[in-house]
Amino acid sequence: MTCTFSAEQITALSAPLDRAKVRQREQGRSSVSYLEGWQVIAEANRIFGFDGWQRQFVTLRCVNQSERTIAARGTSRDQRPGWCVTYTARMRITVGEGTGAQLIREGCGAGHGIDTDLGQAHESALKEAETDAMKRALMTFGNPFGLALYDKQQREVTGAAGGGGARPANQPAARPTALRVVPTTLAPAQHRAPSTQEAQSEATSKTEPPEAATAQAAPAIATARPQPDPGLTPLDPATIRQLHATIRALPAPVLEGFSKAFRKRFQVPAEAHSIADRICQRRHHDWIETFLVSHR
């Protein structure tokens, strides 16, 4: 039996990947796009909940440990004896609570460590293999975990947060509003009879009030709208991460009281597995700050 996601979780998993979260690194002669490990973990906490997913090694092997010379960074001098270590890992990601409502995905990864100290080389290789396998397993859940980066055209990667991204390639640019050009009347000295079209234009300009002509020559002015509620202003990703970290640090009894109070205040449905993805607006931030102050 597969895990049943809430409507909010399905929306989050189906959403495009924000380009502001994507990093670049040089690999060989090309540039590679990737997500950092902490970013992937933060997305899993946001979508699945802090207690809604878990990870574990299926296999972890050291497949290489060999001696090699290591040069000082950025130069070929100062050759020193060192070590090269490689680990491979298979990671299992489990989402959902209870044995009957869990969804399991697995992914493989590898890590390489090069250092003059053998222990440091093993540590670097092991950590890299763990992160690589975790990201590949979570990637199968959708774009927020890097699935969109496997498309070379990156059609599911949006611009930077805040609307500053580039226009999608399949979206045509807006055409400029066409201005109506009104022909000018001839000077009396020319004594030329106006043509039928000019006569009609002149008659129209005489019968129409000035404000009507202005309305035709320029786009209509938008009707004034009421100012939006400041409490609905979206929070930036850094603020959301900070709030999540603060909430995770709460003692268990306070965390339980916080979850119940937040669900009641913002009417979070009982079937929602987590409230992490609900913390996204200024009103949530202000309420959480008030709650934390009252429980210090």
C-alpha cells in the first residue's frame, strides 16, 4: 500500500524547482547543476514533515583505498604522500507513518576523499557517498528534490524567487499596445479639399469629447484596488529555514503544544501530516514569535 499524500504535498511535489536554490560546479569541461545536501533535507522536512520521513543505509562499502601523491592546492609543487578513498552507498528513504502507509524509495551514490591523512580521506568519502545516495533517492519524489535538473533544457526550473527570473522560452513576449494615430488637418493655406477618410476622422474628433479620444489613444487606467493584507506577504526561504530550526529545538511538550495551537489558529486539517509547509506567510511568522515569547 502506497503512502497517500495530502493535496498540499502533491502541489509542493509537482511545483517547479526554484532556480535560486540551484548551484553550479565545474566538472571536466562542463558546468553541472546540483542541489546542496542541506537544501534537499530542508525540502523533505518542509513537504513531508520533520517526523514524516527517515533515511537509512542499505549498503555502504569502501571500494578503494590507495596511496597517491597530493600537490598543494592550485600548484604542482610540494608533492606530498597521501591517500585516495572511494565509498559507494545505497540509501533508503521512507516516507509516511506506520507500516501500512509508507512509501519507500532507494538511490545509489559514491563519494571520493583525497587527503594526506587517511582518516580524513575516509570521512570525506563516506559523507559524500551518503549525501549523494540520499539526493538520488529523494530525487524520485519530484522537482523540489532536483528531478527537474535531469532535463537538459531545465523546463521545470523557474527564475529566482520574487519574480526576477527570466521569461520561460515557450511564453511569448507581450506585444506593445498599438496607439491610434489621428491624421492632422491640413493648413488653410494649402486650400486642398479633404478626402473622405480625413473628413470622417475630423468629424469624429469634433463629436467625441476629449476624454473619449484619450481613452482610445492610451490603455485604460486600472481601477484602484484595496491594499493587500501585509500578513499574507510570503516569507523568504532563509526566514522559513530559521523558523523551522527554532521549532525543532523546542522541548517535546512545548513542541506538541505549539503544533496543536498552530493547527487550531490557522485551521490546518487533521489529515495534513505536517505543519512545516504551512509556515510561509508573515502572519505565521508573527504568530510564532508571539508563541515563543509567551513560552520562554
